[in-house]
Amino acid sequence: MLGRSESGLAWMNSEGGPLLLVPGECFSSWGGICPPTDGRQIEATFRWDGADSPACDYDRACDVDGYLALLEIGTGQGLVLGGDPMSTAWWPRVAPDGTGADRGGILIRWFYANSEADVIEAVERVPEAAWVDDGLTLVVGQAPLYLMDSGSPGGELGAFEKLGIHEDHLKIHLPAGRYALATAIVESDAHTSLVLHRLKPISNATTIDPTE
């Protein structure tokens, strides 16, 4: 579920499983906890609905070992936020003059902290040396990105979107292009622990389509 703070940050929480960041062009292909349709076969070790149940997309997300992984979704890809489930917000990186979001942004994962103010202060002080390249590239198309519970079917998200209901996802707007991913583990004091994922543009092109 989505909740907004006094600072204006929107925090997304799952029902206990991983969150998924998926391009809008692909989200309708994500089945969540629903069994696959049209003869689609899914390979996964985890089974949320019991060992004898067919594997679903949510099982694939739960199989992720580590903080990040790209999964095929339809003809595109989505990003799974693995590890412990954490409240997650989007922090856009604006240009030095305070305009635009063409520098990408940071997914802030709140492991623990005394307050959101402490979280923001820690993010603002992250040194460049703290970022570790994940070796992953996320392709962003013309549609927004959606941060959602990986257990939710994308088709339901689309239906809610048409009704103007946005409590089940966080919409993120980025220019079309390819974004390199880097992670920083922040423990600025004994009371603050965060996992940060930076999306940094490596090319921008308005013709990019993540389904191609």
C-alpha cells in the first residue's frame, strides 16, 4: 500500500513479499500470484500457494537472491527489489538548477531509522564512493514506471489506474532511456540503516521502447 508523509515523499509497502519496478508498457504481462494463463510455463523454486501449485510470477520474484534482479516481463523487463521487504520511496535527482528529473533518481529502502528526517539527511550525505555498480541496466520507455507489490497482477493495477485509484502503486516518471543501477548500503549511525538503489541515465532517446 502507498502512504504519503508530511515531507511529500510517498512510501510503498508490500504485503510481505518483494516490490517490483516495472515499465508501464509491460505491467499488464505480470501475473502476480495468479496462475499462468495461455499455456505459459513459469520456472521457479518458491511456491507461495503450496508445493503442488503451479509456479507464478510472484514465485519468480520471491526466488530473487540479493537486493536487485531483472526479470523478463512479456517482451520487456522489470526490476525486483529482493531481500527483506522495506518501505520504499522515490527520490528524483534533479539538475543543479533545480529543474527536471533527467539525472535519474534513487529508490530509498527504509530498513530502520528513527524518523523520515533522519532518512532524508542520510540520503543527502551519501558519498559517491558508497555506490557499487550492480551491472544491471533498466530500459525505460514512454510510459511511467510503476512500483508495486509483486504479488499483485498487473492487469488489476491497470484497472485501478483507469478508476483513478493509486493506493496500490507508486508511479515514477523518467525520460525514456537506459539507466544503470548502483546500490549503496547506508548505516550513518546506530539508529539508521538504508538500502539505496540509484538509477542513472546512460542514454536518453525518446524512441526507446522496453517491449522491443
